[in-house]
Amino acid sequence: MIESIYLPKLNNLTPTLDSTLLKIMEEAGELARAVLHFLPYENMLSAKENIPVIAEELLEEVATELLDVAQTCVTMLFVMEESYDVEVDALIDEHIGKLTRKGYLFDHTLFYSITTVGAFKYLNLPRLILDDVTLLTTVCKIQEEIGEFTQFLGKRSGASGEKPELGVQAALLGCAYELLDVAQCCFTMMYILAKKYQVNMEELLAGHIAKLRRKGYCM
């Protein structure tokens, strides 16, 4: 089972919050479609008997879409750190504190932060120990967090015509927290897939980064 999932900064992409909202909705929709296609085969994989090839292919597609949703969030968080004066390390500390206050179980001995490795900056998040999380609840939770992200970007900052509830920096921080929450949903499910179905996340991560390089998004 994979020890830790890291996603890189995309050096050659500079998305905006508006473009991120569009991209994350696109990727979340593709994830939902992949999950719906996979669900009829879920019990077959759990039983580990007479598993058709298509079941494994559809599960890999689900994991790939989870990576794409998480990458969209992580990319914008790095941009917010560099261009919006948002301290992502401080956000991660607050995020870990929130998880602890809510009673989520995870390894507190590990260090969760932004790590610089060569030309890459990586973000890793904890592996939450949850028994009642499914692919469907994950899709629903991601949509909930995207909705809250949209509120900070739109209604609460006055972009929809209402009186602004928050100042610019407070709205930016709210957006960043919600992006982090979406990423955490994806990371949690990726760890679950690696454990429950023996999905080779290291191989998928390598393929994910190779795809990003082919597209010219990073070095």
C-alpha cells in the first residue's frame, strides 16, 4: 500500500479562481461519471472472485479522476501562495487542527506540509481512517465542498450582486480552505482504494505526472 500521496505544483500553469471553479466542476463531473460506471462492478472487486477486466479498468479510471480533481485544487493553492499572499503551510496546520478537533483518526507523527523536491513543490495530506466512506459519499462530499468554494467566490464576496459579507482577503482564505477540503476528500478515497482494492497508486501517480509533463504543465 502506498505510504504517502504527493501532488506537484504545475510550474507552467497560472489559473485564476474563476478558471479553477470551471475546471473543478468539469473534473468532478468526470469523476461522478466514472464512479457511476464502476458501481455495478464494486461487489465483484470486493469479493475478489471472477473479476472482469473492465471492472479493474473502470476502477483505475475512478482513481485517475480523483487525482485530476485533487490536482486542480493543489495547483490553485500553490498559485494562491505565490500570487495572493495566502500562507498554505498555515492553512495546512489549521486543516490538521480541524481534523483533530472533529475526531478524525490519522497518523499524527507524520509531517503534513508543502515539500520542495528538485524543481517540484509537493503537497501531501493525511490518510484518514474512516469506515463509512464510500465512492458515492465521496462524490457527494466533493460537491458539497465545491458548493462552499463557490459561495466564497460568489455570494460571500459580493460577486453575485449581494452585499459582500467578507473582505477580499477573508474570501480568498475561505476559497483556499475549501480547495484544501476537496483535496482531502480525494486523498482519503485514494488511500481507501489502495487499501481496499490494491489499486497501484504509485503507478497511477507516475502516469499522472508523466501526463502533466507531456501537456507542458510542468518540467
